[in-house]
Amino acid sequence: MRVGVYTVKAGGRWKLCLSLCPELDRLWWSGCFLGGQTHMPAERMVMLSESLPLGWAVKLWEHVGSHSAMEKWTARSWHACMKAVLNPELREEEIAGGMLIGDWFKEVAEVPGFTDLQDGEGRAGRMHLTGENAGTPVYLDNLSRAADLLVSMLSGRSLLQNEVEALLEEQAADAVQQWMAAAQLAYLQGRLTLGAAVASGLGSRTEGWAGARLGVVRTALRLPQLLRRGAARRRADMRCLRCGSAPTGRTPCAACGLACCAYCEACLALGRSRACALLIRSAASPAVRAAAAGASPTVAARRWGLSAAQAGAAGAALGFLAARGKRAAGRGPERFLLWAVTGAGKTEITFPLLDAVLSAGGRALVATPRRDVVLELAPRLARAFPAAAQAVLYGGSPGRWIPGQLTIATTHQLLRFYQAFDLVIIDELDAFPYHNDPMLAFAAGQACKRDGVFILLSATPPRKLQRQASFGRLPHARVPVRFHGHPLPVPKHLAMNPVHLCIRRGSLPGGLLQALRRSLARGAQIFLFAARIAHIEPVLVLLRQVFPEVCIEGTSSQDPFRSAKVVAFREREIRILVTTTILERGVTVPRSDVYILDADSGLFDEASLVQMAGRAGRSKEDPAGTVMFLSPQWTRSQRKAIAQIRNMNTIARRQGYLKGEGHQ
Amino acid sequence: MTPLSGWLAGIRSLLAPAGIHCLICGHNSRPSARLPGICAGCEAGIPWISRPRCHKCGRHVGCPDCSRSGQSAPIVCNRSAVAYTPVMRDLLGRYKYRGHERLAPLLGQMLDSAYLQLKAYIEHLQYPPQVPTEKQNKYHFLRRKTANLTIEWQADLLVPVPVSDSRLTERGFNQAERLADILSRLRGIPQLPLLIRTQHTAKQSFKSRAERIADMKDAFAVSPDEQVNIQFSSRLSTVKASGRPLQIIIIDDIYTTGSTIRACAGAVRLLCAGYGIEADIYSLTWARS
């Protein structure tokens, strides 16, 4: 889109502003809207352009500061200033076949009616500026009420223009008719920020001497960048402010009229973010202080029915929450890792934390990678916190714009928030798609308030986090034991030919069959993990030959009946389920044994081996399941997985969490 | 992963054939030879309409519409590149609604195959293949050359279906115009935005057949742009000299009931009548539902 750009002199300083509705800006700076807010009426106002591509307007806003000489600047000086700032863009535009450099910025003009302000002419005298009924008190009153409503609905949001329109349509019906004018008013009041969705990532102007020094240091450190010039350098600096990726697309755009308007290809699925797309964000508000009262671990443990191990971890996390206020704010949200073994009851541990933040009036977010987890979690949290307004967000969810005190969302939905939450809990941070996706990590960072807190949940944190935790650089708490207080089943290794060889020979090795027979005899459900989807079908055939009386099924990511089969497996209609890593997480089947074929495969890393092993022995009735790694080779991943499981059991034993071994 | 295996993987990737990030399936795989930006597997899955069942509207399945409306349609015939299957619908949706403009060259290239089909069909109508006589065979080499020269058919003008101004600013581009642009570059046929949309109709995809047809009446008008009119009349003068009707192709992304195309063709026909010239109007769309 295109916006107006002007500068005003107010309180002795020059200030450059964007305008969605220049009429309103003239009113504002002439001193209307004095009720309630106090702001300086402008002494002078120079309209730089009635309609400039938004991206360029934002760049001007970022780069043009106040200067004492501006008092004497003529239209030509302003023209030269804009040209100097936008030189790379102008040149790129000319090369791409757009307007010539000389044809831009022809309409710089002083807005009349401001210079005579010092004469003490009254407010009524300035009203003639608009010449319409736009200046009537009723209009102004309505507009400021609309702005209030808009600000409250957009709090913590980061939305594109069409998303704002969708939100208003759903949430406010017709209450906000001229939302552009209302947004402009809120912007002038400093309650909303207007920007381009793809811009040079500065976000705000670096101010004062400290900013300048930082700039110098940054330039010095990135010396090679000096060699890159013009467009190449600018392109490198551009960022999609919503997802943090570098914009890769550049096309002619009918909305701003430029021949090369950049857009971001990484987050297209949530609406296109481009250099001329309006991104509206609410101004950040400070995080709430979590109430220290009522947050004592023992009280929390009793209230939420936590085990000793769970309560210990929850206590550590609560302590972290409460201590946050003492630390220096401004270095971004702080992280806390909750490293809980599979089946430890991670969700319950977060309840006291959510409670602390919600009861202090803050907003909390639980983000999980998958949609079905969101759907499973929502009713549980609704039961635990009936008083908190809940918003459930995933791709295609109904009620996308409902404001919630407690938000449960898939990680992609975080792109629509900006410094909204006091507490962000990220579940299974090592799982797809959150893991290794810088876009989602960026989105999560943006969604949390600067002085908010991140709680990372995982049974198998990535190596980097594990290292940070063990060196003491990352505050963390471990839950080394399952909620039922029994140790994790330690995997055993059984040497076996690779599966493809068994398939070719048409027989499975006796060791495996014997173990399976034992499991079946004790009435266990059997997970049989294969490394490749292609192996599932032949293994099924071989197994059915050996166990004709047992119901055996296979499933994979390509199976449309997957959820039905998992249900049947849980109901014990299916006794053996042959599957891939698709079922490594989030499936709880009572009384189950786990067999991992080709455990030396490169597709199984330490984390997925631990997760698969974690499917066994989850219920209180059958806490000791069998876990078996079957492979010709004994690999590093298998060794490390077993070491991790043993380590957790050792810690649990040392801390006295294991049942039957006594509490000290 | 040990450092050594990392190195080995790096070296192996140097020796591996170049893969591309396929625009349809998103996997890294062997690129297609014909179409830009997609893998060979996805290319094989494209539901080309290579033999339309209905010669009038280019539909791949039986078509009651063309036999139902007895009146003479304003277009000679329509040709479409692909059938509008769910995969293709998703592809078009990603381009048109989500704005994945990297898909434009791919879609344009696909539209080109529909153009070739249209061309073959018209040449077949105008110059039905003759049974080669012995004499022709004798001078085969020369005959073929002269014969080819007379048979070559080419359109004179591409006219994209316009979108309304508000949709244009919302979307940032007109998909039909982008497709026409690519075809124009590939085939050397000029394209002109002759038409504008006078009414902002709601999205076609939410409407029934009858609603669409009623809506489309008077939805298009001739562009008031001076520059366009000058270019059009200069184009006319070159064709007038040859004495044959003007060959115009209307370009759009999808043909569903054909009401949009017919309305556009009506507007173009009026314009040509105003200039006192006869015109054969065809249409090309990327997909046919």
C-alpha cells in the first residue's frame, strides 16, 4: 500500500510520521484531541508525500532524525534528504524498469496554517484546516473511542492489514467503521506501531549516542559487508518482521506501484508479508509479576496432585518465575528448561506455573508442535483453569481472533503475536516442526514479552541445550522419574541381521520371535518400530505367518486409517503394531513392549530412540515393560540413548524418588 | 555425526546430481526437463488435457453446457492446459490467493502447451491434412517448406481477463495478466489490457452456475486508457492490410462455466465492431474444471 509521509516540528524537535489518513494528522497536530492525552501542537508541518510506497516511508522514518538546521530547509532540501536516504531503492527501481529517479518526490509542500500558531490564535482558528465536518467534537469523540477499542483488540498482536480487517469483522462487527483513521489516531498516541511487514529489521530507530556507537561497532565487526554495495547490501539487511526470514521474492506490485517489491516466501501460508504490506503491532507492555503468594511448591503439589519429583521441578520453575523481577530486563525473555523423562507428567508440572501467571493477571501461551496435541490439551487446561478465557489456535481453527488469557496454539500460530505473553511454554521443543526451524524459534521469541519467561519442555532436549544446562548457562530442572515412581525400562540389545536381509530370506530370526512370544504371553501390546515405510508390509507378512492367531497391523504417515488403528491398538484389538517414528511421541498405550528393528539406522538418533523406548511401561499397573534394540551394529546413538535412560534412573534413585526404595 | 562422516556427506553431495526444491511437492529431487521449478515426479502427475472431449470448450470430460446453450457463443473455442484436480486447485490457490509468485513461470509454461494445442486445432480446421500424392512426395523437400509457410497460424493479440481495482491492490497482481505476459514473451504475441472490470463482483468460487452467468453481464468494459487504445489501433492497421479477421485470444487462469470468458469476448467483439473489423476470438485458460 501507499501512505502519506510528513514531518512536524513539535516541542522544538522535528519528527517524521507516516499517515494512513493525512486529514486526521492535520487535526491532531493542530491541537485537537487535547482531552485526556497531552501532546504538543505542532509549530510547523511539511507534507513530504501524499502517497509513498510503505516500505520507503518506513525507511525514511527509521533514518530521518531531528536536526536543528531543518528549520531553514526548503522543499528542495527535504527533497534532497529523501533522495539521499532512499538512493539504493530509487536506483534499484529505475533498473527494474520503474519510475526514473528524477520523477520522485515532486510534491513536497509546507502545510499552511501551522506557522501562525505562535500568534496565539485559538483552537477554533485552526479548525478551518479540514474544511469539513471531520473536526466536529462528535466525530473526534467517536474516533477516539474507536481507537481505544482497536488498541484493546490488537493488544499483543502483530497483524497484516487483511488480518486486522478479518479480526474486526469477526469481533467488532461494525463498531469500528473507519479503522484506518482509528489506527492512525492510536499510532499518533503511541499505542500502536505501524510498519512494513518486510523491512530492515531495525524495528525502531536507534536513538541517541548509544545507538550511534552501537552502529559504529556493528559496522566495524561486519567489515566485509562494506564491500557489498547498493542493492545487494540492502537485500541482505531486509527481513520479514513476522517470521524473521530474508525475503527471497521480488515482483512488481500493484498495491504500491513499485517494479520490485520484496515479499517473504517462508511464511506465505499465513498471508503474504511484503515490503508494502502494513504490519500493525501493539506497543509492548511490561510483564506482570507472578504472585509469590500461593506459589509455594508444597501448596501447589497438593492442589494439583503432583508427585514429589513433579513438585520439585515445579518449585524450581516457580522460583525462577518469582526471581525474574530482580534480573535486568531488556536482554530479552529468559529461558528455563524442564527436562522431564517420558511419562513424567509434563503437562501437570506446568499447571502451577500457569496458575501463578494467570492469577497475577498475565497472559500465558502453551505452544505444541502438533494439532492433535492442541486438541487434547485444550479440554484438560479448560478444566484446570475454568476462570481463564481460553483461545485455541491451529491452522483452520474456528474463532481465530478470540482474545484469550490462556492461549493454546500450534507453533505456526505464534507468527501473529507480538510481545503478548508473560509466560510461553513450548512443549516438545525437539520435535518437528519446531526443531531446526529458525522461523518458528523467531516467532516464539517475538510472541513473548521482553521481560517474560520461556519454559521449554522436553524429554530429549537437543544436544546444545543439554550442554548449556550441564555448564550451568541454562537454568533447568530435571524430572528423572515417571509419575508412578518406577524407573524407566532400560533397553536391551539383541544382535540381529538387518531387516532387508531377513525380508529377502523370508524369515525373522529366532531371538526376535522368542522375545515376541514372551511379550504376547504376558499379555503385552507390542510396538514394532521399523526404520523405513517400505519394510512395514513385508515384515507384516512374515509376522502373520508366524503368529496366524494374533491380530497384527502396520501403519505409517501415509496411512489414512492411522488414528483408527492406534485406537484399536489401545483397545487391545490389535496386538502387534508395526510402525515408523511417526508414533514415537504422544502415544500412551498401557502395558506395552517396544521392539526397534534396525536400531543402528541413521534415521534413529539418540532422541528418537529414547522417545520410542519411552512408549514402554507407562502405566501404573505395568511399570516395567520390555524395550529391545535389534541391530547388527552397536552404534553411538544406541549407547547414548541407553546411557541417558540409565543416568535418569540413577538420579531418581539418588534423590529418593523411586518407589519401593524408600524416601529419605 | 562424527566430523569425518560430515565431510564424507559433503563430498558425496558434490558428486550427486543437482536436485531442486520442487514447487509442488516441496521435496528435493531430480528436476523436470520441460517445466521450470518442479521435479520429474510431479511433472508426470500433471493432468494435462491433451485430447479434449469437447472441441468447443476444451473440456476433458463430456460437456453438457456447450450442447445446452444453442445460441452462438461469442468465442470460437477454448483450450485449457490442465484439468482442475485437487492438486492443481491447490497449486493455483497457492499462486493466486497466497501470492506465491515464484509459480508464475511454471503456470505460464503450462499455458503455453494449451496455446500449442489451440494452434494445432485451428490449423487442422483451416488446412485439413491432405493425402500426399506421389508428385508431392517426389518434390518432398521443397513442398514441405512452402506448405509450412502457409499453414503457420499465429494469434495477433492476447487480452487478459481483468480483475477489479480493489482485488488488484489486495492481491498485488492480476494472475491472468501475468500468464499472458509469459505467453507473450514465449510466443512473441503482444498483449494488451484492453478491458477493465466495471463491477466488483464477489469471488466467483462461492457462486452457483446461474449466479455466475447473471453476474457477469456488463461486468467488463473497454479500458478508457488512451495509451492502450493507441496501441490497439496501431495493431489493427497492420492486420487490416492482410484482409483477414483479427485473431484475439482471451487469457484467464480457469474456465468453469465460461461466463467470464464469454462476457469478455462480448466486450472485445463490441470494440472490434466499433473499429469496423471482424475478429475471431478464442480463449486460453490454465485449467478447465
